[in-house]
Amino acid sequence: MELGGGAVGDSFKIGSSSIWRNSDAEIFSSSFHQDQEDDEEALKWAAIQKLPTFARLRKGLLATPDGKANEIDIHKLGIQEKKILLERLVRIAEEDNEKFLLKLRERIDRVGIDLPTIEVRFEHLNIEAEAHVGSRALPTFTNFMVNIVEGLLNSLHVLPSRRQHINILQDVSGILKPARYSAKILTLLLGPPSSGKTTLLLALAGKLDPKLKVTGKVTYNGHRMNEFVHQRTAAYVSQNDLHIGEMTVRETLAFSARCQGVGARYDMIAELSRREKELNIKPDPDIDVYMKAVAIEGQKANLITDYVLRILGLEICADTFVGNAMIRGISGGQRKRVTTGEMIVGPAKVLFMDEISTGLDSSTTFQIVNSLKQYVHILKGTGIISLLQPAPETYDLFDDIILLSDSHIVYQGPRENVLEFFESMGFKCPGRKGVADFLQEVTSKKDQEQYWAQRDQPYRYITSEEISEAFKSFHVGRSIGDELSTEFDKSKSHPAALTTKMYGVGKLELLKACLSREYLLMKRNSFVYIFKLCQLAVSAMIAMTIFLRTEMHRDSVTHGGVYSGVLFYDVIVILFNGMPEISMVVSRLPVFYKQREYLFFPSWVFALPAWILKIPITIVEVGVWVVLTYYVIGFDPEVERILPTLGKHQTVKSEQTETNEQNDGSKRGINELKHLKKCLSHHSKGEGDGESISGSISLNSSSTREEAAAVETNPNRKRGMVLPFEPHSITFDEVTYAVDMPQHGSDCPRTSMMKPGSDKQQDLFDAMGSMYAAVLLIGVRNSSSVQPVVATERTVFYREKAAGMYSALPYAFAQASILSCANSLLKKCLIRRQNTMKHDLMLSFIPPKKFYLLISCFLMFSSYITDLQQT
């Protein structure tokens, strides 16, 4: 027992000592490795600091999952590396975003760099509009013409204006302050519908309609709107969610970030790096890599795109189509967040956000507003957000309140003083009532009475104008008036605060971005182009059956007209084959107008890529048409005639080939001379038929005959320069040619495609070709003219079809019936014109009404099939 006990005790001691010994060794080993890794990281950072500024901004240290720091090239940051970096910086947006922004601010403040701030002032702002009411406001053709005439008479002061005068904003003044020192300001814009909130935001962002009548002034740091580029200094988030449905959420934000550029980020990180090098400060490697990555312009996928996706809660749908009425995509709330993210990925320091909570639940709205509050407070931004009915917890996130009602500002100032002001007016918010709801109802005529607190005095309705005047005498209103009376000191404005460049990046970079987006959209709509190619092939086969082995003679003007008709038909088919793309272009126009207004790119940068990328598609379509129809229709069967004879006079030929061409040229010259002589003799015999020729004609062809005979007897004869024809001399002496014309226009000759009683196959082909060409030309013309309108109506059509109101067939036939009525009018006009037409091959046949109705239905059905890939 003792031995056993001693053995047990000894083994316990040995075991315990080994535990402590192993523990000491592990601790020492881990501490040694940690010190070694820190030394390696310091050496790598010292090597980066020795690089020039340009190269230093492209390098960084990124820790791997095992904790080892590796030197990386910022421009070559991969998807996984970005994901790992963002995971370490902002793992959970609600908890880590504020810590991350504080780290950024701490690094900037450590070296004494001042962030640019912008103060927006608006003084005595009045916005008025004149508009028609009732049926005169409808966009009809009659109203359009009447408005033109009325506007002309109004400008000449002949007729008084009949438009109704509307006051949108009346004498509004205020200040939007940035976050400075201890003052952290995020402003909430409240007001009932039609109070003027959107117009105020548009006026502050400089995006008002030029037709409005505006007085007063808006300044940024004391500068007027015409002194800088306000479209890029301030970001306006609209209520309308206008996006391209075929692009994903990530692609939409990445394109926006690529076009808006990085602003002053690059200059700031360059100055920051220079000061840190002078002060021998080593920053956080992850923060350093992030700030350098977001300062690089021209990247297809910037790191700030992933950051915005995370803080807006869009990572779950980042690779999902945005969608539209025709394409299933993200939800309405997610689309609203995409609209917000599209603008905040840019470098703008002022944010004007209009109804960003539409379609969002209160929790998501709170998260987004909280992220924006952190950005404004920590990075010294300026922000004003318009919300309709914010939840109490969302309302408490704001620092200042602007309350609009009936075109007047009834309150502007700190959130803590708003209830105090209305209590001084005699109104009190109930304890269980939300303050935001109280503020929007207290100015309403039907809800104001329930908040009247002075029961000892009779209640009367207090208008918004009276409340606005009372606010000017309130202590908050007086302080704002005193600040407005003092001009802003422009010398305090940061040089990087106001943007003076028209576009965020260079024109070449914008062209690359638009080319990349257009190519992406073409790949997403590849079904349309494949269907167009198949449709063109079917049309080519139909044309092959109509013009099957047509004999194309080359000896008269009539046959030349047949050539021209077929060529004209080919051009029309290729031309109208691109009409299905009109609906796609029309659907993207609102997005184009928005991005052009925000100065993402100029108009030509948007139009040029579409034109360039359509060239190969057009070449393929033309190639398919020519390959299928050229030989079958009856054009020249030699392949060489299709290719351009560019080197005709520069090609080196063999001597035997030249001799043969000379012989052929001599024979052609003799034949042409004989034909000309025969024609002249024929005309001389036609004097009795109403024609007369007088004068003398002499032909000098003896030398040519001798030369021709010499060439025939000695084909290998060497001479100087040989022309492809034989020279002849013709002498005209007082030649007079006269033709007796009929007296009446009804006796004029007319073009006839098929003579009565003719049994020639060629005449039948000519008639069928003209019929088909006329049907296709008129049908496609009418169908393409209404296609943009039908494309905009299809949203309503699909909704009504889903509701079971009608099927697709009655809708298509109704459209075709309207087209047939329009065709009957066109038919009468063409018949009247045809009576006076000469040599018109295309209009010699007008299709029957029923046949044209069938063609119209077929064309609309083809257009319907083209859009099936979007349903």
C-alpha cells in the first residue's frame, strides 16, 4: 500500500511537474513566435515606408487567417481577400460599424488632418409653379398644340395666362450644419404629404425643374450654386427606384462607384501616409489596406461596394437581379436600399434623402438611419433625411427637426425643443403618442383640435403661416435668424469640400465603364439577338421562295428597276430587324436620364458603346441574309462579285491574262460600235412614227477595224498602253431629235408589273415580290411605330392578365384591329398617289385588309415572343 501509495504520489508529482514544465515551454514558445511575427511585420512595414509615395499607396500588409502578415498589392486585391478584410473590420453591421468608423477617425486625427465640412444655407426661398388643371392638364395632342399657341400669345401679351398659380414653398430659410467638434447634427425633415418636402430637397440639391419660378438663394459654405459642381458635391436620393432590371445589386452599386470616382480620398490618404512617415506612426494594417483600397479609382469592384452592401443589409441579395415589372428580382424594400446605396458609394459629403423608408420595416429603417447617423457624426458629413412616419426609436436618432406644413417651415431646430415650442403655442403631445405623429397632425385642420391644451381658452384653428411667424419669435428661431444675418466666412471652407470637376473620372474611364455595362446587358439579353437572327433567317427563306432563281437581266432600265427593288427590300428587312430593341432602349431611358443628371457620364459616353457593340451583330445578320438569299434570288453567281474589288487596277496578272483581256476589250468595242450604229439607223427610220432626226452623223471606224483585225491575226502583239476599249470618233452635225408627246396626262405610260394575259414566270415573280415587299414594309413600319407605346403598356397588360380580366389573344387582336384601321387610311392615300406615280415598283400593290390584319398579328406576335425571356 505504501509502495503503491508512494508510486501513485510520485506519479502525480511527476505528472504535475510535467504539466507545468510543458505549460512553461508552450508559453515561452508562443511568446517567442509572437515576438518573431511582430518583428517580421515591422520589417515588412519599414520596407513599405521606404517606397515612393505612389508605390507606397499601392502596397499594404494583410493578415492571413493563421495570423501571418503578407505584403499585398492593393490593385490586385482578390474577392476572398476583400471578404476576409471586411469580415474583420465590420463583422456585424449593427455592432461593429461605429467601431470601424471611429478607427478611421482616430487615424486621421492622430496626424492632425481636418476633414472637409459643408454648411448649407437657404434664405428667403420661394418656389412657384403655373399649371393647367382638369382636362387641360392631360397630355393630349390637342392640348399640346393649344399650349404652344397659348404660350406664344402669352409671350406677346395678347392673351392672359390661363394657368393656375401654385405656391410650393413660401419664404423658407434655414441652416443645415455639419458635425463639428461636439456638435453632431443629423436632420429629420417631417411634414404631411404635399407640404413641399421633395421640392425643398430638390432646391437644396440644385435639381429643380427649370420651368419653376424660384427666388431666394442657396449657398454651400457661402458659395453660390454656379461656383462649383453641386451635382457631385451633394447626393440626392430620390423616391423613385430607377434601376436596370437585368443587373444585379452588386453590379449596380459597382457601376455607380466606378462612375462617381473617389473624390478627395486619394489626396487625403497620400497626405495621411506622408505625415505618418514623418512622425514614424504605424497604423492598423487592416484600416490602412481599407483606406488605400477605397481610394483607387477605375476598379470594376471597389471595396466600398462590399462595405455599403453590408451596412445596408443587402449581402443576402447582392447577386440577385434588381428586377422590374417584367423581371422577377429583389423586393421593394431591398430596391429602396439599392437606391440609397447607389448614391452613398460616391464621395459626396452632403446627403439629401427623400422618403428612404418606403417599403421598409421599422427595424431595417432604424438600422439604415443609425448607420447614416454614425457616418455623419464621425466623418463630419451633412445629412437631411425625409421620413413620413418614423418609429419613435428612429425619431430619437435625429438631432435636428425641420417641420414643413402648407409651404411654410413651422419649426427648425434641436429635437429637444420642439415640444416646448408647441406647448407655448397651446398644443401638447399626449404621453402615449409618438412625437413624429404628433408633429404631422398638429398642423392639420382636422386633427389640430384634439391637441389643444388650454381648455380655459376657446379653440380656433391656427394656420401654418401663423405658427411659422410665431416660431421666428421663439428663442430657437431667433438664434437661426441671427446666424443667417452673418455671412459665412469663405476662408474657413476646406479646399476639398466643394467639387469643381464635372465628372468623377476621366472620359476614357467612363467609356470603359459604359462599354463593360453594355456588353453585360447584351449577354443578359442574348435571347433577343438569337431570336432576331432566327427571325431574319425565316424571312430570308420566305424571300428565297418568292424570288426563286429570278432571271436578272442587265440590258434595260426595267430590269435595273428589278435590281433596285430587290436591293431596297433587302435594306428594309435589315433596317427593321433592329426594331425589337426599341422597347429595351425605352425601358432604360429613365435610368439614363437620372445618371446623366447626376453627372455619372455625358450622353455620348452612353450612346457610343451601344453603337460600337452592335456593329458585329449587324455584320452577322447581314452575312446570314446575304448567304441565304444572294445566289437563290438570282444575283451574279460568281463569288468574286460579292467581295469588293479593291485591287482591280493594282493586281499583277500574267501576260496571257492581259492578252485575253485586251482581245475581249477590242471585241466589246467593236460590238458597242455596231450596236450604236444600228440604234442610229433605227431612229432614222422612225421619223414616220412621230420622231424626226435631222443633221449628219459620220463615224470614223476604219482605223479601229484595222487595229481589231491586226489584234485578231496576231494576238501576241506587243504594244504600249492598252485601254479596255477601242477608241472611236463620232461626229454630230446639227442633229435634231423630236418626239410627239400625248396631250392628256391619262395617256402617259405607266409601270406595269404584270401585263394582262402574260404567262411569263418572271412577271409572276415580279408581282409576288412587290406584294410581299409592300406588305412587309407597311406592316413592319406600323408595328415598329407603336412598339414603344405597346412596350410601356405591357406592365398593365400582364397585371390585368394575371387578374383574369382577359387573355393575351384578345389584347393582340385589339391592337392589330386598330392598326388595320390605320392601314385603311394609308391605303386610300397610297391609291391616290399611285395614280400619278411612274416607275414605282414598291407601291404598285396594296394588300387586302384581311391579309394585312394577318401580317400585323404575326408581327405583334413576333414582338410578343421577343419579350418572353423577360416574363
